[in-house]
Amino acid sequence: MLATSPRDLIRLPAALQPGAWAFALLFAVESMSRASIVSVVPIQAFDLIGDEQRLSAFYFIVGSIGMCATLCAPLLFQRFKRRSVYTFGALLLVLACVLFATHTLAGQAGGMFLRTLGGATLAITLNLYIMEFIPKQGLVQSESLRLALGTFAWAAGPSIGVWLYVRFGVAAPFLWAAAWALILIALFWALRLSGNPAIKPGQLRPVNPIANIRRFVAQPRLRLSWLIAFGRSCYWGHSTSTRRC
């Protein structure tokens, strides 16, 4: 039914704005791409290195470099549009899968780095979109829906990745993950997301992201949450490589 009054014309743009389901679907597709290889990467790394101590040192070096890169990821928003940054992050996931599929130590290091940077870029961009388009009173429902859909990906993705790795070879899980990253790009552009015109850029000079580390460390709850997430990640990687042995 066509709009026949000025009031209907005012409501129409609001109805076309992305909502909680759109952001939850983007997060679920992204999660499937990353979760599908989360258990394959440490297995492949151990197959390439063959020693637990060298594997730990390898993870520490690549992880440290990746962490430094993610701290500088917000600088991309000063030079490029948000849509371009999100697309760039998804393309990094695709390129990471290509490097992983080479089954070389250099490809492993490059893939781990690009996967970390791509995931951070996508997370930052999606959070910015959510803060712009989801009202404050709707954040609880939006985040609950987003995490609920993402749970399916993180529950099934690791098992699917390992099954593809064992059943069809090295390249299979990475092709699967790359396909989901390409689906993410197609879905993102189909939604036609752009900056909310009601939000104007701030006039203050952006703060150096590295300067926020001290502020982060000074807060006990943030330290605790980081330790929990870091410990869980280390346990998962160690237990996966141990079972592979």
C-alpha cells in the first residue's frame, strides 16, 4: 500500500532502517566464518611445527603482533567510509583462509594475523552500527538476539571445521569459511547499511588507541573479563593440540 499522507512519508525511512535482526544475522554469518576454523588452526599449526614449545612461542609472537595491529584498527575509520572498512574486514577473513590453505608456516602466520585483524575490524564496525541504529532501550533485546544467533555458529562451527579437515583435507575447512565470509559481504551490501544521517561526526581529535591501555588495565572488572577470555582461548587451543597429538 502506497503512502498517502505526509505522516506516512515520514514513517517510511524509519521502517527501512536496519534493526536488531539485521545486525544479529550479520554477526551469525561472521561467526560461522570464524568459528569454522577456530579449532582447525591450532591443529594445522601443530602439524606444521610439530613441537609444543615452539608452537607456544609461535602463537605468542603472532598473537602479540596481531594485538598491536587491532589497537590501531580504529585509525581506519579516519580515512575510509564505514562500509569500506567493514568490507575490508570481511575480505581479510577471505585472504586469511587462502593463506591457511597453502599449508605453510608463512601462510599460517599470515593467516592468523589477518584473521585477528579482520575479526577486530568487523567487531568494531558492527558495534558502531548498533550504537547508531539501535536505541538505548532496545540494546538488551538486540544483544540477546545477536548472541543467541551467534551461539549456533560457535556451537556447530568448530566441529564442522575439524570434520572437513579430517574428511576432505587441509583446504576444505578454509574454503568453507571463505564462502561464509563472501556471503557476509553480499549480505552486508544487500542491507545497504550506511552511516546514520542523524549522527554527526565529533569535532574532538581522536585519542591514540594505545593511550587507552593504561585506562583499561586500571579497571578491575575489565582485567578480569580479559583474563577469563584469554584463559579460555589458551585452554581451547592447548586442549585441541593435545588431543591431536
